[in-house]
Amino acid sequence: METAALALISVIITVYNGARYLAAAIESVLAQTYQPVELVVVDDGSDDGSEKIAGGFLPALRHFYYPHEGMGGARNRAVALAEGSFLAFLDADDLFPSDRLERQMAKFTRDPALEVVYGHVREFVSPDLDEMSAKRLRAAAKRIRGRLPGAMLIRREAFLRVGLFDTTLKVGVGLDWAARASERQLRNVMVPEIVMERRLHSDNNALRQKESRNQYVQVLKSAIDRRRATRRT
Amino acid sequence: MSSARFRINEPHVLHQTIDNEAVIINLDTGNYYSLLKSGADVWSAVERGAGISEIVAALARKYKAAEKVLEDSVVKFVEQLQTEGLIEALHEANDSDNPPTAHEETSAAPQGPFEPPVLEKYEDMQDLILLDPIHEVDEEKGWPHARRPGKPDPKP
């Protein structure tokens, strides 16, 4: 007897000058126990060799290179290119545990009415850092509930119902999207397992820039406004 | 009246006043807040470095209310802002210090009725905020970059 075809998951990696950890991110997707997986890598105009690294994995992934646009725009391009009926997002410096998609997909199998499955996130200080840089970083002691794009497996239709990523933001792209998703009250469940390993590595903090801080506040101001509007109607 | 001054608890707190609404984020707890009307007035006075008496004076110029009522409201509200970790009291200023205030708008806006300041608090995105700000975009260095500055671990 023929077994029913399993649903195709598109995993989306967008990268902009993230050559350093890109190979590890890609490998963590290729090592998933769930199949079939389509890995879509959208390079947002890198000039640091990211393109060559992703290209080296062909034909195990689909690779696209565009002029620089920003994280939101790059992710939206990738969504348009993705052919799977389920979507997952991975930042080019983070990792998926190998059983992640299998665990999350098992929830959809058990309850086909689900629209999104979230999971937990664990942070780690990147082992390649020198002692000084590593000291400045502190990984959260506990796993964190992850409702951000990087921790979810979502049905494509549900994703599109929430809408695309905001292309005007430099910061808070994921926060903005997740805030809109929470307002749609998608039928969801959160698995207790770790579904994403977040690498802490940079001594850079974009929130030091005033413009970025303001933009981050504006993302939440918009969320507050939408909440008030909903309450009134 | 107390001459205590306050500072906004930056960089743990992000804030911006947009359309007369102060929106404040506590990055350590993941809570975010909205202040309107007299609440936003208190916040902007704190931002300018005003002490309690100057905050009260600023409100008195704008609202019709007994000074005692204003003062009680301000004291209570400032305490609340401290409890939420949004501002902290500075050590008592020396008498010789010039208060860095009195540069606020002097427009003789008609006085309106006073409503005590309200701190609107939102806790629904704690997990998102605790994860998000450290994992950011920097157009110069490429993205994403993750960093957790030395700050307390998020609550479970």
C-alpha cells in the first residue's frame, strides 16, 4: 500500500553578511529527522562570502541572491518563493535541533485544526568567542517560550492571514509580526521541547542607536493602538 | 516638599513620546506601558530632570486642582514608576545644584480638569520582548546579531 505523502515544510533562512555561522545553520536544517523539507536561502545582498557558503550546499537547498533590502523584505521574498504548505524561519546564526520539525509536525498530525505550533528557545554563548567577548554575554538560564517566527512551524495560509513582515523596520521585525499574530488568535499549541538554539555572539547592540530604539518603541505603540481599537469595536 | 530627582532607568528602559502618549518598555521584564495625559506630563517632567515639586508645578500650570491633590498623585505615581523599574531616585541634590528644569513649554494652555495619572501596563508580550531586543539588525554589521547585555535572566 502506498503511504500518504507527508506535507512539505519550507524552512527559510535569510542572511545578510552572516557568513560566520551560516554553514552551521544550514547543516542544522539539512539534518532534520522530518522529511520532506525544502530549504530556501535568501541572501539579502551579502558581500562577506555568505553567497559562496550557501552555494556550496547546492543542490540540497534553493539559493537566491538579491540586492540588499532588509530583513523583512528578504523574508517576504523567501515566503513567496517557498513551495511548502508549512513554513519555518531560521536566522542565519541560530540552530534547529534535529528533531524540531518532527516534534512540531506531530502536533499538526494529532490535531489538524492547529494553525501554528510554537516551541521553546535555548540560548548559548557562541563557543568561538574569545574570553572577553564571551564574558559580556549571558545566556538565559532557562528555556524561553518562543512565539517569535524562529520558534514556530506555521501553516502557510495562517501565515498569510497574519500578513507579511514589515519591510520598513530595521528592528523588531519579528516582534511586530508576532504581535499581529497574537491578535489574530491563531489556533496554536506550544511544545515543551527546545525548537531553536539561539547563538549569542556579537558585542554589537543595535538598540544603542536612538533611531533603532525609537522604532522598537513604535512597534509596541502600534500594538497598543490596535488593542485599543479592538476593545472599542 | 521632597527635592528628590529621578532618572529614567536607561538602557534597561526604552521610551518615546508619540502623539502625547509616552510608550515605555522595560527590557528586563518584557512589560510595556502607556502613559496618557497627566501621566505623559509627569514622564516628560521626569525626563527633563524635574523633582517632585517641579513636576507638581508643571501639572499645576496645566490642570485645575489643589496643590495637595497634585502632590499626592505625583508622589504615588512616581512610586509606581519606581516599583515597575522604569525610573530610579537619584541621591538628594545639593542645594547649590541648579534644577535643570523650567524650560518646558510655557504656552498658556487653558487649564483642564485634573485626572490622576494612570500607568497602563501590558504583560502579554513578555516572552517576545525578552527574546527580541538582543537579536537585532545592524545594517552596518549585517544581521542578525544576538547579544544579551549583562542583565537579569528572564523569568521563567
